[in-house]
Amino acid sequence: MSELKQLPFRDVNITGGFWADKQKLVRDTVIYAVRDRFEDTGRFKAFEFSWREGDEHKPHIFWDSDIAKWLESAADIILKNPDSDLEEQIDAVVELIDRNRQPDGYFNIYYTVVEPGKRFTNRDCHELYCAGHLIEAAVSYYYATGKDRFLKIMCDYADLIDRVFRVERSAAFTTPGHPEIELALVRLYGVTGEKKYLDLASFFINERGTSPEFPEDHWGLPRYYQSEKPIRDMTEADGHCVRACYLYSGAADVARLENDSSLADACKRLFDSIYLRKMYVTGGIGSSHAGETFTVDYDLPNNTAYTETCAAISLVYFASRMRLLDVNGKYGDVMERAMYNGVMSGLSLDGRSFFYTNPLEINLAERGRNDAVRDPGCWYPDTLRSEVFGCSCCPPNITRFIASIGDYVCYYGDETVWVDQYMSSTAVLGPEDEPIRVSQRTGYPFDGRIEIVVKRAKGKRIGLRIPEFSRDNYAIEVDGGRAQKETVDGYLYIEAKTDLVTVDLTLDVSPRLVYADPRVRADAGKCAVCAGPVVYCAEGVDNEGGLFEVGFRGKPEFDVQPSEEFGAPVMTANAVRAVTGGMYSDTRRFEPYRLRLIPYFGFANRGETDMIVWFNDFGD
Amino acid sequence: MSELKQLPFRDVNITGGFWADKQKLVRDTVIYAVRDRFEDTGRFKAFEFSWREGDEHKPHIFWDSDIAKWLESAADIILKNPDSDLEEQIDAVVELIDRNRQPDGYFNIYYTVVEPGKRFTNRDCHELYCAGHLIEAAVSYYYATGKDRFLKIMCDYADLIDRVFRVERSAAFTTPGHPEIELALVRLYGVTGEKKYLDLASFFINERGTSPEFPEDHWGLPRYYQSEKPIRDMTEADGHCVRACYLYSGAADVARLENDSSLADACKRLFDSIYLRKMYVTGGIGSSHAGETFTVDYDLPNNTAYTETCAAISLVYFASRMRLLDVNGKYGDVMERAMYNGVMSGLSLDGRSFFYTNPLEINLAERGRNDAVRDPGCWYPDTLRSEVFGCSCCPPNITRFIASIGDYVCYYGDETVWVDQYMSSTAVLGPEDEPIRVSQRTGYPFDGRIEIVVKRAKGKRIGLRIPEFSRDNYAIEVDGGRAQKETVDGYLYIEAKTDLVTVDLTLDVSPRLVYADPRVRADAGKCAVCAGPVVYCAEGVDNEGGLFEVGFRGKPEFDVQPSEEFGAPVMTANAVRAVTGGMYSDTRRFEPYRLRLIPYFGFANRGETDMIVWFNDFGD
């Protein structure tokens, strides 16, 4: 098979619908909300390297990365919507980076201003993670503007890292405590064509876990750092979720570019470990707040779910890279599960506040248990979004994620163009003079009808991902006529016999009950409501009385209504509530209950209230 | 109404059935198993006051109480089954107590041997708690043997406590950190008739919470110590469960003996707070390991339930005292719920090992989450019983509880004799020359037929508790004929028209599904299996595949079989297992599943295995 490629978002315009709205929100509001909070908290000023002991806003080890992700977000925005103010702001930061970097190319605020002389001594202090995010920002800015100053600065830094870590091995550790630089180096290789960057990424991937170099700190289990064994020996996703999925993403990149089948196999095992056993219905990952980690198979508690926004994003990154190793619809399925739920719940509807953690259940009464004794209490995720966090990785991460959402629309090879994500868009690929153009018009995911026009693809195959939820129920017409409906690994293929192919695909996005693998203890005997890839939830503010006794008997009827507030439909359903005869009784009857549901991503936008995703399954 | 009295177990002989078997086990095995472990760990030797710094087995602050409860257990045994060896062992300890007590009557191992000079300085160091248990032991030993040496020693000590705490107020604190002495002083008042002991109990009850005197230690919330307000102002059971119920027990005693209606009302509120909102189906209480506390209403998680054996016992103590304040069947209902489940699960079937905590669910796979990160993990209760604990309060507590189980059979007043607990027994009350005799023959709780013969009660009423589970379905014949079936507050009353009344009562103890108040989040959408007062559970060792996806559809049929191993029936039920189509799918079907159930009290007697009480409720 020819090498597969992902069509980058710079070649995809989102022209309408949910993601166009969110990109506008990012452009108009989110980018400035994040910037303003980063200014308030001294993160931008830290790039002046003027902080001295006793000053406020002591630079934190990961502030470089917070700003880097903001720079990348801004670059992604101006790529599509040139904006000289934003560009000037980026340039101002780049100027500071250039001015304050060390003569040998090293750039890190904390290790220059706060702990000078200690560079590359503490594996857990995010130094290479910050470098990775700066590299990503530089790459994005180069694509956005063609200006190469930032890129060259980061090439210098990458060259230094290559020398110190790979050639001289003179750092106090071999591989980063928090992966990220691996995938960034692959991007740097992509834009520069310099193979040394791929080699360095490969070095970090392959060295990891070959020697015991985890720090003996609070989280100091080697598995927390994905360092207990070489990645090729790993069989289950483990440890800190974001670190894990960034590492796996870099590994999948390296496996593809080096045509390394044993590394690719390891990545497939790790992906399946998440996909089949460690992922919430929202695409969230990380069930334990302790270390922000994966735990054991099927251990997915809802009320104490950690499910960091960055972790859901990292899962999309990993899935999109796996998609290039393995043509299978499951990757796109996972991506949209995360995109519409566990990622988007991280952002308020007004674009000004953020969730770091994304619980699947809020039971305010239960939380009173933590007042009953002083210590230790139970950990619970936040119930309301915040404008900024001490560790504010998620806000700029979701910002760049939305700005670059077009990354996930199309994949292609020499013989095939795949449409993986459905959204109104125009994608252009292939030779500049005669590009293939894939246009979509759709209200997906809230409307299942998708009109696709593919131009100049004659002789190629068009692959359409049929999401798992619709695999048994969809309709397709090609050029106004019937088409074959066989899917192969989640894709339906159409031969483009002419240079203009029109496809009318109708997916079934009607609301449905979803059941978890019964080994998921938290969801056993329960069901969730989904419509297409969108998970729905119920909030106390919409539903009188306790939410937790509500359930479904038989197939409910859903009444779906558009909602401007949520930018997505809301619905009511004929559910039931169990009524019992006392604290413990042998009587239980069901009374009808009109349950009001909103999209999960929109929860907690109307104050603190109970919320639930998994309802009782009271049978057929 | 005339004053109500509880018929003490010394006037009740258990003649057969479940409790006779357990009393035999206590007499033959448990009392020695506890003794031997207390010898191994230096607890008996501590009474020699010979420990010096550097020696092994440093006396702990509550060792006096461990041995005191053993002494009380032994006394309760020899009251019914004279045993000169046991009596000699008790006498030997009494001799040591007498020899090693201070000239002013003070007795405490820790504060004489380990921290001399610090007596009555630390409210949380169990000094008055130890005194209370020694008083209880002395009272029991006096009843068992008529020997008054131990009793007099403890009267001296109580006199000292009265002077220091009530008269002089010279101690560093006003009321005990761990209640217990209050109810013990009431027992001492009962046997001596000395009102000063009742007054001192009343003093401790009434002073509590009037000044902030809680210690600032690890658990230092005043509510943990039931010290945040006077007991009359309390509306919900709160803090450390055993402390709470011992305090409430003493308060109920004082309310009754002093005819104090506001105190009685407080006790009723506190009881209902437990009964209606904070009690597990097993009668266990205390849902948080942190502080062994009550938490908030309906917060009753199963897998992390603390539910200390002592706490279930303390609830029986509280309920039995409430029964004297308020003629209501709910007290007997709660008592038998605890007796057959949350208390008895504390003892292994072989009588040699003990649970401190009594979970309602064990999910071994889930516990793997604690290996995923170093700290902090989730707290989980033990999965197997132990022979002794560092804090080994539960083993001698369950021992004395079983030895004195006859305490709960009958209550009486001038006009009425109530039968509250059904077990084969002979109870004798009233004038020695012409006592009323209440004989029961029954296989209850495993057989619902109860034959009751009441002699010499002509002119009185006989009150029979009709347990809530059978209130709508029971049969009764009096003297071979029909009887009225109206119940008043849970009791059916019969007028004794002759001096020989025979009653054939048949309660419905057939297995049934039980539903929790749906506000109990952990049990919403779930059901338990009970037969009479006995809660059943399923263990992994009996049931192939995962237990947690099992549930019931409609009314199951139960096949009940006797089991010698458990000393109680086991059963199978036609349940179902939910089968779904993947990690998250819209298909779910039920397949038949033959579920094997054992009595909850018998769980974890066959090695470490999964266990579940609350099954999925898949509707009708």
C-alpha cells in the first residue's frame, strides 16, 4: 500500500455548522480569553526574563508550553483569517524568545531565570515538553505566515537537544519525563525535511524504558512515566494519560516514517487497550485523579472521573496518527467520540472558561461526605469551569485543537481519498494545478444527511467512514443512484468513474440508548443516550427531583428540539423513575418521568447542578 | 404508661436454632480464639503492670477495654454455662486489677505504666472508655457469679471519676472523647441502685457539646466527637459511628430513667436519622473509612463501605434502648437487620477470625487501580477476616454480643409482655414464685413458623412484633383459632384470657427482592435479595464470569436449599446477565443466568473472591 497521508487543516476550510461556529468562537473570544488570563498571571511577561526572587508571578516550569500553545493557536487562526494584531503579538513573543535564548540555542524560562545552571537535570520538570510545544508553535507559525525566524530558533534548540541527548548523552536523564517533543520533532522533520529530527524523535521513543531513570517523586512509579519497559513490550495504556498518548502519538509517527512494524504493532495494542477497555463513552480517558492516570481495565467511575480535557485531545492526536498506520474506521469513531464530548466539554458555551477535569456525573449531595471528616476526603472533579488554572494546559490546548479541527477531515493515499470526519467543508489535495476537491455540505452530527462532491478524483477510490453507530442503518446514493453498501473495516468505498462524483450519504443520528460493556462496573445495569456521536446528559437544573433514580424501560421516544443556547439540539425522553416504599422495601414501581436532556459538552453552563450521563436500565 | 423493661439475657435461655449454634461456637471456640490472640499480643500480660520502656508489647490506650470485653464475654458465658477454668481466668485478671489499681481507685494500664502522671489529660485517649468497659465487665461478672470484688473495685473507680469530673471538675476535659462510660454507669446504677452513677451518666450526656473541648488531632472536627452541640440540639447522626451510638445509647438510658422528654425526642430524631437515611441494608453503619464515620444522608457506597462490626453492634445497643422509650416495631426490625447481617458477618463460620470492616461489595479487579499510582489510592475494606487487629475492639465485642443475645427477646411492662425477637428460647419474667414464662419453638429466621407458649400471663396483653417484611403477609392462630390481625406500630396484640396461651405465628420469610430508597445513589437501579431479615449475597467462587452484570427481570424463582456449611439456607435464583455488543454499543440483550446466593454473613469464608449484594434491577 502507498504511504497514507493526513490532509492538514491548512488545506481544509470549514464552511459551516458546529465546527465553523466553534472556530468563530475561538477566533472572536477564546483566543483572547486565554491571552488575557495568561497576561494577568504573568505568563507572557515571563518571556521577558525579568523575574527576580521576590517578584510576583514566579515563572513555572511549564509556562513556556502554555504560551507556546497559545502561539500555536494564534498561528492556526491567522492561517485561515489573517489578523495583523495577532501576528504582531506572536512576533513580539518570538522577539523575546530570540533575545533571551542562550547562545547555544537553549531556551527555557524557568531554567534560565529561576534555576539557572540546572538545565537538563530534572527529568520531571517539563523542559523537553516545553521545547516540544515551542517547536510545534514555530512549525504552525511558519505554515501560517511563511516567516521562518521562529522556526530557525527552534531548529537551533532542537540541534542542541540532539547533541546533548543523543550524541553526547550528557544530560542527567535520557528521555523526557513528559513526552511531547517526540511528535513535535516529527512535525519539525515534516516541515524542514531534516532527517536528524526524525532520528532524534526515534531515539527518544526507543530509549524510553530501557533504563530505570524515573524520578523518585510523589508519582514516582515507572509506569506513571511510561518508563517501566520499552514501548515495544507494552501491552496496556498506563500511567499519566496525556504523557502516554503524546508518547504513543510520537511512536506511531516514528513507526510510520521508519516503516517499523514492531513499533506499529505496539501502538496498535496500546490503542486497543484504550479503545476497548479504558475509554469513557465521552472519549475521555484517565479515571484516576491520582497521577491523572489510566488505571485498570473497565475501571471507569463517573462521579470521580478525572478525564482531563488535554487527555481527550491527546487521544485524538494518537488516533489520527494510528489512522495512518491502519485503515480502520475505529480511529475516526474514537476521534469523533472525543471531539464532540470529552474535548468540547472542556470549553464553556461562551468561550471564556474551561474544565480541566470532565466528570460524567455530579452528585452535589454526595459531596457533603467530605465535610464529615477533616482528612482524608474523597477527591471530586470541579463542578464549574474556570477562566485559568495554576496548571493551565487545557485552555490553550483546546484552542489550538478547534482552530486546527480540519486536520481530521480527510486522509489520502495514491489510490484513495478517505473522508473520515463529516462537517461542512472544502478540502483540497494533490497537485496544485489540478487538485482533487472534496466538498461537504451537512448539518452533521445533528442531521445525518451529508452531501459530498468530489472533483477530479477519476480513477481513484473514495472511502467514506461509516460510523459504528450507523453501520447497520444508513443510506447512500452516488450520482443520484444506488450504491453498494459493503463496508471494509468501517469504510464504504466508491470508485470515482468520472471527475465529478456526488454522494448523498445519510447516517442515522437519531437518539439511541447505549450500553457499556458490563465489565464496566460503574455503568453495569445502566444506559446512556447518544445521538450520532454526541453523548447527552441530564442536569438537575432541567429536571425536578433527584436525577439518579431515573431510568429507561423499553425503547424511549425522544422529542428533539433545536437549541440556540447549546448550538445543538436538546431533547426530552419518556423515561421512568423508580419509586420504592422506604429505605429498604420490597415494593418498587415505576412512574413516568419526562426527562430533559442536553448535549454532554454543554453541561455546567447554567450554574452548579447535578448531572448524569448513565441512567438506570430498567429493561425492555 | 408504666415503665418498660428489657428482659435481661440471664432470664432467657436460647434453646435451639441459629443463635444456640452461635452461642455454642462462642463458648467452644470464639472465647478462646480471642483469648489466645490477646495473650500472644501481650494484652493479658499488660495487666501485670510490668511493662517497661524497651519491652515488647507496649500497652496501648485501649487494651484495658479489649480485655474488659473479653472478661464480660467470659462472664456472660459462665452465667449460662458455669466453667471453673474461665472463672479462674477472670478472677486472675480481677486480682491483677485490684493489685495494680491506684490507692484512690484509679485503674488504667497506659496511664500508669506508659505515661504515668498524665491521667485525665487527653480527651481522645479512651481512659473513660476503658473505665466504662471495665464497669460493664464487673457488672456482668457480678450477675454471673454473685461475687462482688470486681464490682466494688469498679465502684471505687466510678466514685473517683465522679469526684474528678462532676464534683471537682479537675480533669483537663469534661466529657470522654469516646463515649461508653455513660451506658456503663447506667448499668452500674442498675445493679447497685446508687443514683450517683445515674447522675454521673446524666452529667456526661448533658455537658457534652456545651463547650469546645475537642482535641485538635487528625480527626479533630467537633462533629467527629459528637461535640459540636448539645445532644438535645442534634438532628442527625454524625461523626464516628461507634462513639455516636454508644453516646446515644447512654442518652436513651438517661432519658428513660430521668423521664426526660426533650432528651428522648433528640434520641428519636437521631435514631430516625440512621434508620431512614444512613443505614445499609445489612444494618451496617459508617460509610466512610475516614474517621469511621457517618457521612451524609443516603451516601452508602458498597465497595468502600466501612461498616465496622462494632458499629453494627452499637446500633443494636441503641435500638434496644430506644425500644424502651418508644413502643415501635422499627427498633426490633433494625436489631434483627443488624444481628443477622452486619454484626454476624464480623465472625468467620469457624469462629476463629473477624472482620473489622464489612463491605457490601468486593470487586477484586477494580482494586488494581491502587497499583496504578503510588499515592493516594482509594481505600478499600479487607477481603478476608483476621484473627486479631492492632485495634482489636470487634472480636471481643461480637463475642459478648452473641453470648448475651437473649437480651433482645422480650420487653415488658406492667400490662404487656412483648416478644421482639423470634428464636427458640424460654424467657422467664415477673415474680420468682409465679413467673410468666414465654417459650418459643422455631426455625426462624429460616423458617417462618413460630410456636409461642405464654404461661401465667392471664389479664395481660401479649405483643408480637410483626417484622416489616412480613407485615402484609403473615398468619396467626391463638389457642388454635383465628386471631385479629391489626398491628399497632408494628405489634400485634393478643389478650391473654387464660394462664396458658398458645400462639402459632407464621411470618413470610420466603426470598424476596428488596429495593433501596432511590436517593441511595449506590443502590439506585439495583435490588438485593433477602429472606426474612437475612440479606443474601453472591460470591465469585460460586458464580462463573463477572458478578456485576447480573440482575433480575421480573419476580425470580428461588430454589432454597439447606446448607450445613453456612448454618443457614443457600439458594439459587433465575437471574439474567446483560450482554452488550462491545465497549459502547446500542445492543443489549439478556441471557438467563443461574445465580447462586449465600447468606451475607457467610461471605469470605472460602478465600478471597468477588462479592455483591446489590444486583441490577432490569425491571418487571
